[in-house]
Amino acid sequence: MNIQEKTKETLSVLFTDQQSPPVPEPEDSEESDKKQLPRENGIIEQDYQTKGFHLDILLGPDQLVEATQMIFDLGYYLESITGVDWIKDNQLETVYDFSRYDFDLCRVVVRTRIARSDPHLPTITPIYTGASWHERETHDFFGIVFDGHPHLIPLLLPEDADFHPLLKDFKA
């Protein structure tokens, strides 16, 4: 069993539905005009050559720490954490990129969504200490509060900044 299969098997215990079907890319403009249904939580295998990662995981905020611990235990390192503002859905998405490149290359993306009105997630710094800087940057730019973070102060913005410049409704 390769690392991708082992990762998928390990993380599948987090979901009652084993896997959401892959969402195909629209082939023509008529397809792209149709409203897409929201994706369900689960694991989708992706083509690394076209997407740049192998597994795409969407989970609830309450599953984040447990999933991160499983990924850490499988020997992955944390590449980055960032946010996405889904202003029309009134949600913020946090995207965590994990990778390993020892004997089996495998890149994993973990996504979780929260309400823009209450942007709180648990910190993963007890698992990955290097997440501290990533979480601080994501807090600066998107306003996501990482509960339990040991030092959630501005990293790149001025200390008195009361704005988050990557939110879509930000006005300079």
C-alpha cells in the first residue's frame, strides 16, 4: 500500500460517507452556467499532474485537529496555511497544504469552512509548531481567529491594524 492509499484509509474514519464523487470540470459554457451544489465533507482523489495534489479533504472545523494529528503521524510536513473568502456564501475557507516526498510523493490539501461572522478555528500549533507563523499571517489577512494560539499577534500588519486586507469587502 502506497502512502496515498494509507493516508486516504487513515483519514476516511473521519467521515461517515467514505468519499464524495469527484466533481468534473465543466466541458462547455452551458455546463459552467449551472449552479454547482455545495461539496460534501469527504476525501476526493485528484490527478497530481493537473491539480498539484493527490488528496483533497473537506472537513468540519471540529475535525481539524484530529485530522491534522493523523497527517502528522503519517509523516507529513506542513507547507502552508491560507484563507479564501467566499463572500457570496458568507463563509471563510482555511486551506492547509501538507506534503511528503520521501519514498512516495504525496500532497494533501485539507479545507474547512467557517462563517464570516464568527471566524474561529482551533490552532494546530501543538501538533505543528511551524503553524504559528502561518496562522498569524492568515489571521492578519483574513481575520480568522485560531483559538488556543500561543501568540496570535500581527505578523505582517501594523499592531494597531483593525482591518483584514484579503477580505473581498475590504476597502483601503
